[in-house]
Amino acid sequence: MRSILKLLILITKDFSIFSSPGLRHIRWWLYRQYYNAERLYVDTRVTITKAHTNQSSLLQMGEDVRIGKDVYIDFSGGLTISDHVSISEGTKIYTHNHNIHDGHKNWQKNGITFSSLQIEKYCWISANAIILPSVTEIGEGAVIAAGAILTKNAEPYCIYAGNPAKKIGKRRVNEDQQ
């Protein structure tokens, strides 16, 4: 059954016809079944893959996760996306890196370093942001600004922007409202 779902996802992910109001529900249903995630909304041309396999190559998604167009998600090192997370258009998330200091001149012969990533509840990763494998946690409610390149962990309810991304502020939230 999983292989059939995966094939159907591959068929529907790149066709814009499945973005029309009536047919996008089919794509959403396929992703929800495949990833066992309630209220998962995945737009077109999204790639969710483990570029390299290891023991930690697991992906867990919470409820009400929204993934925009042209997003690339690598979960080679393991990735957990908690509830109410938005990942906007063009975002790239990496959980592995090729070692360049392992002795070979040809970096492709060197080993791979894997790192797991936890994206906590209520995070928003804005358009075209890049999350590098040095990041292991994006704290609850954090916002990663459009075009930011995140190289370090993000604190809860903080806003990060730039290249490399730096904390530029803290969100004002009412804890009583969800």
C-alpha cells in the first residue's frame, strides 16, 4: 500500500491540475495517508526525501502542517515537525552534510555527517529560507524570515533573519490564545 501511495504522490506532486480547489484534496489525502499526519497540506513540486539513508532517517509530522510550493525537505538525519508548523514556498531543509576534512581530495569519497532536527509547534519558516544541518532545534513559535539562512538553533518565539540568520527580535504573544 505504501508503495502505491508513494507512486500516486509522485504523479500528483508536479501537476498543477492538482492545485485546483477540487483536486488538491486528493494530493493532501495521499500525503496524509503516506506520512500518517492529520491535516497535512502539501502544495505542488514539494520534495520530501532522505538523500542518504542511516538509522536516524525518520520523519514525523504533527497535526496541521502546511508546506508550500517548491519546498525541499531532506530527513536523512531525522526530522520531527510538530503541530501547527508552516513551511513557506521555496524553503530548503537539510539534515546531512558531506565531510570535507576527512582526507580525500575528492569530497565525494569522504563520509557524511547526519544531524536530527526538531521543529517545534507554531513555527513559521518563511519563503526561500534555508535550514542547514548544523541546526538541531527550531524552538516553539520561532519565525525564520524570508531568505534567511539558519546556521544555529532558533530560540522559542524569536525572529531570525539574514545570512547567516541572526535573532532580530522576539514575538509578542498572548499565552491565553492558541
